[in-house]
Amino acid sequence: MATPLSADRFLAALRAEGVTVVEHPGWRGHHRNHAGAWGPVAGVMIHHTVSSGTASSVALCFDGYDGLPGPLCHGVIAKDGTVHLVSDGRANHADGGDPSVLRAVVTEAYGDRPPAPREHQGSPGAVDGNSRFYGFECVNLGDGADPWPAAQLDAIERVSAALCRAHGWGARSVIGHREWSDWKSDPRGFGMPGMRDRVQKRLGAAPAGKPPAARPAPKLHPFPGTSFFRGAPSSPVITAMGRRLTAEGCGRYQVGPGPRWSEADRRSYAAWQQKLGFRGADADGWPGAASWNALKVPYTP
């Protein structure tokens, strides 16, 4: 499990994955952290809204309704694939669920044959899913007939991959509400095993039990940790990073880039963080995991 992303890092992770994001007014600081814990988080949960229309669905998920105050998720995924952010903390979307499912998510053991949920809100053994999962409500009537456009499914894949990438999770950390609680049916209309396959492919590895792609994804350099850069290293990875920053239009070098970490590297990296949407102390030029993963620095032996 992991510490939840800040609002800036959450937004940056989505944008880095190519998600079209709309920041609903007031989404920052809109949460229910006063009502219970928010984190540590274990995964991503997908829902359907049982509603139609983007504006009304977003308003419903932001405000909630009688008996269930908002926010009801972190983001609303519209039919056109646009993701409307409505919360940056604890949200009323998951409620109680089965502890065996949570264990399977945490251990990445949640595959094509996950444990059948036997617990739900009010069950003596249920665990609080609102504190453990990011939630995304997808605009759909949930009747099995309302279509799921390709753009909407692509957005589900991207937001799931974005959060998995930011936290270092695999696709088995992505589940549907019906896989969490024994009285839920969402999302209805597509299969979560197939969606997990899509997410895993986007993350750059073949799903478990399936042959690797004919053209494997390029090997990227793993995040070496912020302390690595604060030690003013001299390493080929600094050169590779600088070249990627320059390619992204963020290079602030008069000469270089070179292997020795310098103030020019820090300024260049700060420009990259700002391009991703980071602000203030989160755009200080010292690499973090979310921005590093988004930069896609080629592996250097």
C-alpha cells in the first residue's frame, strides 16, 4: 500500500498518461477526510454512475445526494473520455468490502479468477474501501445495454495505468466495484479482466500467463530516488535525463547536458515539473517518482 498522491501529483500523473482532464471548480480540498482515514491506498476501483449526461453526472458525484454526501469518487469519466476531477481525498465510492479481496489486491494476486467477495457494507468483517481505493465513476446507465464508447474505455485504461505507474503497482491493483462488494454489479457492460489486460499492456509488460509482445517496450531507467540527485552524482543517467528534458522543450542548458548533476539540470527538471502541472514546492527541480516515470528516461547501463 502507498501514501495517496497530492492533488498536484494526481493531476500530473493523469496528464502524463495522456488523459484529457477537466478540473471541476472546487475539487481541490473537496473530500471527506474528516469522516475517516484517507490511505494508505492499495488500488483503483471502477464504477458506473447509473445516470446519463456529463454535467448532471459530474454534479451528482461532486455534491452527492440525500443519505450519501459527496464527493462520490475522485473522477468522473464521460462518454467522450474526458475525466472530470471532483475530489483529492477520501470519497464515498467504495464503502465496505471483502478483506480477502483487499489482500489479493495488495499482494498483486488479483487475476482472472479473483476471490468472490462475501462481505459488504454492514458485514462484521467488511473493511473500509473508501480509505483504500481511488474511485472513478463512469457515465453509464448500468443496464447492460448502454454502450461503452471506445474513448471512454481508453480513458478508464489510462487513469488506471496512470495511478499504477505513479505508485509502482501492476494492473492487478485495478478492480471493479462488483469485485469488491457482494451486492454490487458495476461496472456492467465490459469485463474487468480484459481491462486489466489493457492496463498491463499500457504499463509495458505482457499480462501474466500470456506471451510477450513481439516488440517489447523500450527499457526505461527506474527512478533512482531523490537522494541520488541531491548527492551531485556524475552518471550516464544524468546525460540521458538531460537529453529527454531537452526533447520535451524543457532544457535550460548553455552547454550540455552532461553526466554531472548541475544547477542547469535542476532548472531544466523544474521546467518539466511545471509542464506536468506541478506547482510550488512540487516543482523545485528535484526529481520525484511521478515526474520521472512520465519523462521516460531510456535505460543506461
